[in-house]
Amino acid sequence: METVAPLKEIIDIIKESGGDAFKLCYQCGLCDTVCPWSRVRDFSMRKLIREATFGLTDIESEEMWRCTTCGNCPRQCPRGVKIIECGVSLRRISTEYGIFPTSVNPVRAISASLTGEGNPLSEERKKRADWAEGLSVKTFTEGTEILYFPGCYLCYDPRLKKVARDTAKILNRAGVDYGILGSKENCCGESIRKTGDEELFKRLARENIKTFIDNGVKKILVSSPHCYHTFKNEYPDFRVNFEVVHISQYLFELVSEGRLDLPQAYGKKVTYHDPCYLGRHNGVIDEPRKLLKKIQGLELIEMPDAMENSLCCGGGGGRIWMETPKGERFSDLRVEQALGAGAEVLATSCPYCISHFEESLLGLENSDAAQIKDITEIVQEAIG
């Protein structure tokens, strides 16, 4: 039997999140046209909003969990409907009832890990800075210029630790005055908020903000676009404002100012994938490309669906924790686009994108046809 949430509760939660779909949406369907799901299966954001309007939302359905919050549909909506906010609001109902479809069950474990250890990977908080062992990375203290905040995946994931380590090597090479807070940090909270757990997000955010203020943090350097978006656009709701810079922006700045040399040639064809939360959501599109163009011997080529129109990897909106069956993965399409463009390296600047692209590449018969690299790794190779 379908579990239908009460109409009043749906309306109250969506209005609280700033959504006004009931007055604005006139069911034109443009959101469905540009949705990446339209490339792999049937899915209709328009239908979800219409069902919510009449209190017919089935909170046991997987449909409300498909949105990756990629940001493509709000750009196209002629009525300015806050589509992402509406979708997240529906998930809040499911979260508050404690009812999840099978594919979303991992969110329960993620929530427990975030509550207990401050990260979604069920890793020990005390090991958050282990990635930096042997790199002369200091602990951030008041007066240090920059806090480097790698994010949970770069702190714990075996593949992505290399990105954090390469970042530290580059910052050391450039003589940057930076430090880390390690076990004092929490997850930024972006993904858990997108699954509808607003209270846990607020808890993580408040704890981070207190830590930043207590330690005199003013400028934060991040590797994850999701951390970037959250610190820059959502933490100010708590009446704080930190200067937030993504690593792709900062590396371009270091090279442009002559503080970092790139003497080694990188003789490969590289295509750059714009992460949704860096490019489409926050407009950081030019700096990564300008940085790559400064590397000797590197040939930068573009894929279809580039820049503002970048194809989502499928990891946003908390879907990084959910299983997506083969045949429905946007990342498979993206890797095919990169290979079709003749790229030897698919570069990006987001841990979620890297994780999904590497999994998709391994699923190909010619899995050695290209490499997946964070832009930081390419810069480190160019330094030599």
C-alpha cells in the first residue's frame, strides 16, 4: 500500500524551504526535458511537483530520491520555481517519518556515522588527518593565512587521499601559509541536507562554525565543490561569512602570480568535466580551463555538454551513497563522451565525479583507454 503524506504537511514543509511550486508551476515540462535522467530512463520532476500539489506524494517511492540536484532544471524554468528546494522538502517528509525505499536505506547508516564520527564513511574521527602523515602539514592556529579543508572523501577514501596529498605538496612548494584542523572538523553537511535531514545538517554546520571561529579561521581552501557551495552559500545563513576558495581557483592564482612554476610537459589530450556544484551552481568555469592551458604540452579538448551545460556525474543530492543500476548511470555516458572526444585524460575537480568516473571506466572492456585525474594531480605532475 502506498504511504501518502498529508497535504498540509507537504505544503508547510515546502513553503518553509522557500518553494512556491503551487502558485508558480504551470506544468510546462521544461524541467523534464533537460533532466539527465531523461537520457537513461523515465523520470519526471514535473510529475513530483504536481503530485505534491494535490497531496499525493508517495513517501515510499524511489522517485523523489532520483534528483541529483544538478541545477539544470532551475536554469530552464520560466516561472522561477525553486525545484531543488521543493524536491529536498519532499525528502524531509520521508526522513521525519523514518520511511525509506530500499535503495535509500544506506542514508540511515550515513546519518549515524555523521552523528558519531563527523563523516559519512564510518571512519574514526581521530584518523581524519592521517592522509597528511609525512608531509609537514601543520595544525591550523590563529594567524595562519589559510585553512585547508580537504573534505571527508579526501581524508578517508584510499584513492582520493592522493588528491589531498598532492594538494599539500603543491601548497608546500608554493610556500603557502596554511594548516588543517583534522579531527576538529566535521563533514560540511551538504549531502545529508539534500537527503532531507535538516537538523543533522544544522548540527554539523554549527559545530564547524564554532570550530572555525574558535581557531580564528578567515579563509578556507576546499577541494570539494560541495564544501565550496555549502561554506560559501549556506553557512552565511548562520550569520557568518568566511572567504571560500576552491583549489582550482587558487592554483590558477598561484600560477598566474608566479608563485608556482609548471616546468614539466604534460603531453596528453585532456578534457575537463565541470562538476555541477562548481560550474553550474557557482560559475567557476574559466579558472580550471585557464589553469590547464598553462601546462606545457597539454592539449585541452571539450566534450559535448560542457561548461554550464555539463552532464551531471550522478553523485549529487546524496546519491553518492545510493546504488544506481548499470544502464542508468550518467557517469557511464560522460566517460563515453570523453573517449569519443579523443581524450586520454578525463580531468575534473570533485571527489564524487572522480569516484563515479573511475567506476564507469572500470566497467569498460578498454578500461585502460583513459585516466581519471583530479586537476590537482595534473598540476603536481607538471611541477615534477
